[in-house]
Amino acid sequence: MRARDEQKKQQLTEKAIEMIVKDGFDGLSMQKLAKAANVSPATIYIYFKDRDDLVRQVAIHAVDKMISSTFTGFDPRMSFAKGLARQWENRMNYMLDNPLHARFMEQIRHSPLGVEVFRKVKEEFSAIMKEFMHGAIRRKELVKLPLEIYWSVAFAPLYQLVKFHNDGKGMHDKPFTLDKKLMKTTLKLVIKALTP
Amino acid sequence: MKTLVSANTRILVFKTDIRYEKDLDAVEKALTFLPGILSWNVDRHDAENILRIESPTSTPADIIAAMNQGGFICIELED
């Protein structure tokens, strides 16, 4: 009984993400969500107190999913090459497997709710990633750089490739698909660039 | 009967004509006399001014009667 309820809540949450991505925050209402999810409005209120509560819970769910995806099998004490490879793979899988979630995260990142929800994430996230980075610098596996430059070299290339992939085209509008092989080729270059 | 959220708390959902902030005091007054209301809230973003109540004891009829007495329209939304 309880398991089925959680499944229903999950289904409503995913549907709400889909609607927000498609129509924006203003396009989401309990009535519309009920219709789209094929349930009565009363059912939605069993799980969510009101629209604000729905949006907040959806945002928290999406952030949790992003964090758990990013850190699957990752340990900040890993060697730099191993750890970065795991990060790239996790982040790529998350973005390619959950394109709606990834777009939703971009949408909420700059909203007042997003700022609030992300505050907690940022602390958790940056503590782990800092430990990883400083460990690698200590072991002389990583050059010491200002954080912005480190991020721009270590992660931005992956995000750009995913962007090309999502657009379905790369430079000069040529068709582009990101696969594991391309990802690994790029990652190799990134590690080479960051190795002292 | 609505889905159970915990052992015996029911969630009851009504559409109402609670439109304004100032109405909330009157709703509070209307509901005070009902025993066992754990929490209530009004979704002010919703076109149907949904009143949501968590209570292990009150029936929909109790709530509708109390709200009507307080001067509000109150109609239960069924599952």
C-alpha cells in the first residue's frame, strides 16, 4: 500500500518536472497536473500541501537525484585521473539519461527557490569536490590553479560536448552525437592538460 | 475515503470561496471548534481555493458544516 503511494508521488513529481520544463513555473497548476497525470486534483493534495509545496518538493527531488547520480561510485580520495573519469561518466550519464531533469535544474538554479534549495547542495558538493582537488594537488597529480580556471578546464569541456549532443549538431551545424569514446578522448586531453 | 498518510490521519480536500488573506482568520475561527485537526492550509495559487485538512477524526460533513457556519462555500473533492 505504502509502496504504491510512493510510486504515485514519484509519477506526479516527474510529470510536474515535465510540465515546468515545457511551460515554465507559471504554466504549472494543480488542476493541469491532475489532468496530465490522469488523477483527481484531490489525489495531488494528498502528497503536496499546495502549489508552493509541490514546486519545492519537486526541486528537492531533482537536486537529490543530481547529487546521488554525480557521486555514484565516487570517492574524493580517488586518484585524480580515476576520480575525474568517474565524475565525467556520472555527469554525462545523468545529463543524457535525464534530459528533462538537467533542463529543470537550469530553470530553478536562478529562481529564488533554486537559490534556497541549492544553498545546501553547494556546501555538500563543494566540500567533497574540494577534498578531491586538494588531495590531487598534494599528490602532485593536479596543477594548482584558481578554481574558475580549474573548473573551466576540468568540467566545462564535458558540458559543451553535452550541449552539442543535445542540440544534435556541433560546429558548422554538422550532426553530432556524444558517445563514450569521444568523451574518453576529450577526458584524456583534459587530464593531460591538468597534470603537472 | 481518502488515502491514509499515517496510521489514522486522513487528508480531506475541499474547493471553497476563500479568496483573500483576510478570510484566513475567519477560517481559523470556523475550524477551531472541530477537534482533531492537525493542520490546514489553503492553496492560494489554485483557481478553486483548495482547503486541505489533515485530521484523524473529522469527517468531510463536519468540516463542511463548520465552514458553512463560518460563511464559506465548501465542497468536498472526491478522489
